Amino acid sequence: MATSVLETLSNEFAAAASSAGASVAAIYGRRWMPSSGIQWQKGVFVTADHTIRREEDIPVFVEEGKPLKAKLAGRDPSTDLAILKIVEDGAPPIPQFGDSGALKIGHFVLALGRSRGSKLVASAGIVGGLSGEWEPRRGGRLDQHIRLDLELYPGFSGGPLVNTQGKVVGINTRGLARGRAVTIPLATVNRVVSELLEKGHISRPYLGLAMQPVALPESLRGKLATPQNSALLVMHVEPSSPAEKAGILLGDLLTDVLGSALEDTADIQHLLGSFKVGEAVQATVLRAGTPVKVSVTLVDRPAR
């Protein structure tokens, strides 16, 4: 009897889960529920940052009853990625990696994880949406926005997205889009992992300001080179920050950076993502109703 299409697809999914699943682990980085993770390089596991609440002696289970001990080696909340290093031998195999850029809407995919009992578990679905570069609300940058049409069950965050060839194409999480299942693409994971292994954190320029948008009265709008209805009111200036060194004061209205109008905090987050540590940028503030030009030399955001 000829093999049916459904049987063939089922066998391919089972083979894909078995192939990639050998590298998937249950990670007890918090008390009440394990998350999932996967060995990305020899002795290095990737998982979702929002699931890690401890830094040392993190139990990692690839099979039931045989924990490996790991420690936190770096984290990036803006992309919801963290890396753990295994402090002993016995790590599982490294999976095969695919090309997340080759995904198409409608492609069948598997989300893999480990249950509380360290059993391999899976959730099947399709790629529900694709777009280009994406900036989550936390200020990070993902090379691709991959939206999943599948159920990402509790504990699946940090586990891999796998194509029908059993190749890992990204890391799944509910920590970036208000509970919605998305995948951090392979290129982003590789970039973040490389920098975390080198530095322990991701270098991102910062100003050292707390701000909130406020409406500009008509009398002030006419004094600005950029047409805009609101600006950012400086609510706090961090001591010794780039903003303080540039002379920005509490109560200033930050109106633009390099001529780009600032009307919401998302505007400054987007702009900062395009600058480099060490770069000097020109900004304008309204102080007592008068535009004042300042030069801010950006530095790396301090580790928290």
C-alpha cells in the first residue's frame, strides 16, 4: 500500500524532533517551572533570558535523573536571550542549523522543549507571519520578525524552532511580544551569543536619561527646526552619564537628535540603536523656551 502524504509528513516531523531533540534541555533557572534551552556550541546553552532567575548552580537536564550544572555566562534582556556554560562534561550533541531566512509563510515547523520531567515535548504549526528587521519594545534588534501559528506551552520559551529537515532555525519565546509566540532568528542568536561570550553583555549606547513625552505649546513649536507637536521632558539625569557630561538638565525638553524629531520615547530608542558606542551626536534641548545645542558622547550602557 502506498504511503500517504500525511504518513510521510508525520514521519518527517518525528525524525526532525528526534534529531534536534537530543540537544534540547530542561533548564531550572527559576523555582516553579523549568524553561527549555539548547546546546548552541560545545558546553554553551542558549535559553530565554526572562526565565533565568539565578546565576550559579543552574540544573540542566537533557535526560531524566542526570542533571548537568551550569552558570550564567551572559544575558541580553532586549532580545530575551541568555547563555549558560556547562561546568562539567556530559553535554549533548550540537544540533544542525538551518537558514531562518529561507522560511516562508505556511511552512510547517516544530517548537521543541522539555517538560518538568525532562521529557522531550513538541508543538507543531506553521510560520504565520514574516517581515524584515524588528525592534521589540525592549529596545533590541532582531534580524527578522517570525510569527508562529502554534501553541507555545509553558516551559517552551528558550527551546528551538525546527524545520522539517530537523534543523534549528531560531529560539522561541513569549518574552518579547506580550505573551505572543515569536522566534528569535538564527542570525540574531548567533550575533548575540558571539558578543555575550566575548563581553558578557551586549554593547549598546545610552544617554542616561529618564524622559516622558509632553505636548509642545504653539509658542515653542515655532522655535524648532523640525516640525513636531511634542518633545521629551527630562525627568531624571543619571550621575556621570553621557547626558550629564553633555550638560543636559532636569526639566529640559529634548526635541531632536541629529535633526530627527523626538516625539515619543520609542523615537530615541530607535535612534540609539543606529549609533555606536563612542560616537558623538548632536542634540537640541529647549531650556526656558530657548533652543540649546548639546553634543553627547555615547558610552556603553553599564551592566545592571
